[in-house]
Amino acid sequence: MAVEMAYSELAAPVDLNHPGHYVHWGVVQISVANLVVIGLMVLVFVAAVLLPFPKGRGRR
Amino acid sequence: MSRRTRRAAEPDPAAFPTRPYDLLKEFTIALVAVAVLTAGLAALFSSPDEQPITLATWSAATPNDFTATAVTELGGTSTTAQYGPPYNHTPGAGQKIGPVGLQRAAGVRIPVDTAEDFVLRPLRQAPEPAEVSAALTAWTAAPADRQQAWTSAYSDALGKAPDGDPAKVEPGDYGPVPVLTSRLLALAQAGALDGQLLAQGRFYQTDYTRPMLFLNDGTYLADQARAQHLAGDQWGMMNETGNYPGQAWLWLYTFWYQIDPFKTSKNADALIWALMAVLSLAFVLVPFIPGVRSIPRWTKVYRLIWRQHYRGQR
């Protein structure tokens, strides 16, 4: 009982241990989780290209 | 002479504008950001928590599949028994790239005799009921073709029995095979077989090759993998169990398995390995490949990154 309570307190707020969701498109089959990660990577790349460089002190 | 002239014509690097850049500051910020992200995401999502699949869980969940597989191990007709190198010397087995037999060239490095290693030795090592001792003696005394006839007949009978249930098999000449496989099933369900296949005479047992091969010869493991989208024809290499993101960077490696000629080739693993080796080499050599090395100049992404500098040049 005490062990169960300890486990529930340690459980992650978002539980992803459920059957995965997949997108099928012709021969392509990809999980929604992978799509989200790929989307985030593209977003970080675009931000890295487009965001201006921080203006540090002593910059010419 | 002309080389010297060209060198002299190169602009002086000191003539270009410069900007201050603190490498240590960037490293520290990146380290702290990644550490915070890792700890935060781990606390929020935790990690995949699948129960391990063992011979015990398999034999308890689908005993009929376990028995059918044990018969093929005993008769030498399982996938492992006919795999060829590195496990055994099956004639004609092993993947090739053109005329080059890679598996055969590497040789038999992990010898596996499925009948002896997966069935007979574990039965001998466990405390044997009298009928199992008699069955082992009968099996050992029989010539190879008789052993083959027994396992073949019992495999066929299991295939015809309702649900492959050994208890519903039609009577026939199966020799000691039903007794041996029935006892092996009992050992597996008790968890003893997992330990016996792991034991290699070392203090720490970390080599799961034999239990994994046995598991892989049945249909249970493959069914579990397929249900989690981990099979080769499901882009499984880049997937993870549950709703977790997997190895998205392996998309190209697993892509080849989805298309012809690879998806129908017996040599798919060897061919795709070779193809990816060639592509990886090409990637490393991008700066030396005419045309490909000019892509950054054509796409002009660098002008976007250094737009302030180029705006100032107008």
C-alpha cells in the first residue's frame, strides 16, 4: 500500500505508456511523437536562422 | 609562379570586420539549457516502461506457440537452426552482397546447436522425472533420420490440432518428443529455462543471445513487436514503444526496407548496410563532391544568417 502510494507520487504527470498514434501516408508510416519532435527541430532551426544575434557589450 | 601570384591576391583576413565571441559563455549556456531541458522533460514524461519479455512470460502467455517452437528447435528446422553463420554451418545460408558472402566470411563465431542448447541440455540439467530421463535416453539412442521423422510428425500434428494445443493432438508416432517438449514447457513456465539459457559459467550473466534467439523463433515476440509498430516493415527502427518519440534520425536506414528491391530481398540487411555505408561516405566527402559542395552557395542560407553584414554591403 505504502509502496503503491510512493509509486503514484513519483509517476510522471504526462503518461506516454499507452499504444502509440501513427500517421500513414502511402509507404510512409510515422508516429505522432516522432512528427512532433521533427517539427520542434525544424522550428529551432528556423528560429536559429531568423532570430537576430544578441547585441553584446563592446560589439562593433 | 602563377600559384604565388594567386596567393598574393588573397585578401588580408585582418581587413574584414570582426565581432566579439565568447566560446566559454556559449558552452556554459548550452550545457545549462540542455541539463534543465533533460531533467524537466524526464520529470514531465518519464521513460518507456515496458515489462521484459522472457521465456517465462512467453510460455505462460502462449504455451502452444512455445511448444511448437520447441519442436522446431529439437528438429533443427527453426529460424536459428537454419540461420547459418555466426550460429551454425547451414549450407547456402547467409546474406550476400553480389558474390560476396559477408556472413560466411565472418564464420561461425557463436556456435548454437538448437536441439542441444535450447532443449536437451536444459532438460538434463534440471531434476528429471523418470519419464523424462527415459525420453532423453530414447532420443539420444535414435538415429538422426528417426529423430527428424518424430519432430516432423509432431510439428504437423500440432499444426492440425485445434489452437495447436498439444493436449488435442491426434495419436501418432512422435517418439519421446511430446514428453521432452512438455517438460521444457514446465521448466520455462517456472522461470528455470531463462536462467539455464543465460548460464555460461561466468559470475555475471549478461549474454542474452540464446534466450533471445529462442524467443525470436516463436511468433509471440514478433506479434508483440508488431503491435508496438516495431517491425521492420513498419519503419520500426525509428519507433519507440508507447507514445514516446523514437530514433527519427534512422529514417533513411529504415526507409530502404519499405521499398523494392530491398523489401523482398533475402539479402536486404547486407544490401542496405552497404548502401548506407556508401551514402555515409558521400556525406563525409561533401566538400569534395562537385555540385553538391556548391549547394550552400546556391541556397544562400548564409546570407540570411549574416543578413546584417550583407545589408551593410549594399
